[in-house]
Amino acid sequence: MREPEEVPYARPYWDAEEEALLLRALRSGMWTNGPLVREFEGALSRLTGAATVALSSGTAAVHALLHALGSGRDGPALLITPALTFAAAPAAALLQGWDVALADVTEDDLTLSPTSVGELLERTSGAYALTVVMPVHYAGHTADVAALGALCSRYGAVLVEDACHAAGAHYGGTGLPVGSWPDSRAAYFSFHPVKPVATGEGGAVSSGDTSLVERLRAYRNHCMTPLPEHEGDLAPWPYTVAEPGANHRMSELHAALGVAQVGRVDVSRRERARLAGEYHRALAGLPSVRTVPRRQRPGSAHHLFPVVFDLGRLGVSKRALLEFFTEHRIRCQVHYTPLHRLPAFAGTPTRLRTSLDVTDAAFPGLVSLPLWHGLDSAAHERVVDTLRRLVLRTGGTGRPRVERTAS
């Protein structure tokens, strides 16, 4: 009896267009600082509705962005982030000498809670020269940027969006593309292999602030600029460095993938939305599991499909739950281990964290089911059938009964 093929939680989609563009980049002989990066940036600017700078990774993007926002300030800086997020942004803040404050999320969609942020802003008012509030568009669903923007305006904070899950998404029913919210200083993106737009490694920052965009362009290339009298010369040209920069350039090879990926982002988003809709319909009414959010969201990038299992009601541990899927050759993922459970952030002072009750309640049973452009119907149905078997047949033993299925 042959075992079924493994279903990964995500897989990058590519076809002949990526291959053709990669060959174009390879044959050009110019693998960095070339025309494909500019082409990719133009496509991203049209996608986000704002000027966009491509960088070597999402982490490089947020590192450069925080540096640009924080340099030259007269006093300490604070980053307010949801506790339920990846470590990249808060780590970048700590490495640059910022303080990090941890806020809770909303129960329905696990995006940053305006109530929690308001509590932190009130508590830290006047203590920092710069405060940045950074909502995460978790799983591709946009956070409440209207409420968060109003809070930032009231307390003199800066709104910056972690849009790593949300390339190609729109803000709720507004029709505005993610990256163009008027109250936001900037949004940054990741193009990791399983993201809605994937370049292998890559990132970007979109902003309506022309000065910020130009600073990021300079910073990613060591802040090198031609000396004025040689500005129009062909390379090599004499240059100057007015301030320290870094090498956060995106390569032409990564940009080539990005050009093709942005070209099909609407097709990919519709396919992800279709698969997410099927999950919502199939799981509606099942005991011991809820979808995040409870109802499908228009405009979402549908990067992930998170669900929260009631482990107490199921009588299983998280390890047993994940092993059950693995034994059925289905790979799930966890997004994320909350920051306050990680040693790097466990020492966050009490004054810089609110109650994290929603985060702590969701995390034990939080699992991301397979969702990606190219996931076929048979594999999708097998995920649903396995989940049904889990929640309907645990048998009260404390561990799900594993039932092998033939293919």
C-alpha cells in the first residue's frame, strides 16, 4: 500500500516566465545594480500605489527602515509590536538600541489590538523621542490601520506596517492597495519563497515620503553617491560616502523572479482566496477548531490559513496534534511562537507590555494549514479530511487515533 504524497504547508509557484527572466539576468552579465531591479521596483510601485525600494530581504528592509526613521533623533526610540509576530522587526530595533514594547492581538484575526496599543502609548507618552507602532497584516489580513493611525496621531507616534504577508492585498473594503494607507509612513514587505510574491530572498519598502525613499535607496548601497562633478560619467566614477550605509542590495537574479511573480499576483491571490474559501466552508461548524478570521476577508492576500484548535476539548497536546498531521504526511506550520516566550524578548519590562491574554489563549492551538498557489484539490481535500478525523475521532484518549489512508 503506497503512502500518499506529502503535502507541504507552502511551496513557491514558478513557471517558464521565471526561467526566461532568470536567463535574461544571467546572460546580461550584470547581476547587481541592473535594470531588472528597477523594473521590479516599478512593478511593486504599481502594486502598492507608492514609491518602492527593493532590498535584499524583508529583514534588511525593516532594518534599513528603522535606521532611516531613527537616525538623528534626540533621545530614545520605542517600537510597539504585537507579541504574535516573527522576531525580525523587534530584533532589528533592539540591535539599533531601541526599546521594544509588546502588545496583544484581537481575537478574531490576530492582528494588532488598538486597545492594547492605546494602553502602551498612554503609559509611555513623553518618554521617547520617537515611537513607532508596527501592526502586522497577519496571514494577509489587514490590521485596523484606521484606528491605529488615529492613535498614532493623538500621541505623536509613527505608523509603519509590517506587510510581509500582504503583498497584493487591499485594506478591507476600501480598494486601496496595501502600501498606500495615507496615515502610514511606510510599509515593508518580504519576498521569502512562500510569500504571495516570492523572489527566494528579498524585501521592499513602500512609502509616500520621497525623502525617506531616497534615504533608503542610498543606504542599501553603502550611501555611495557620485561626486557632483562626475555625476553623469560612466562607471567607474569617483564617489563619496556622506554617512555610513550597508549592503542591502537586491540582486538582478532575485529581481527577475520578482518581475514574473508580481505579474501574476492577482491570479495567485484569487487562487489563494478560492482555497481559503473552501477551507472556511469545510470547517464551518466543526467542534474544537476555529478559523482565523472566523469569516473570509475580502481584499486579503491569504498568505496563510491559520486555525486555532481547542486542545483542552480535544484532549491532546500540541506536539501530538502536529505529529498526527505529520503521520498523515501533511506538513503544518506555527505562526508564530509569541515574542515573550522567546529568550531574546522574555525580559521585556512590565511597563513595556500589556496583558497578552488573547495571544496566550490562541498560541497553544494555533496552526497554519497548507495554503499555496498550486495546491491541488486532492491534497486540499486530504487536509480537510485529516482535520475532520482529528476533531471528530480523538476518542478521549489524549492522543488522536492515527488512521492510514491508501492512495
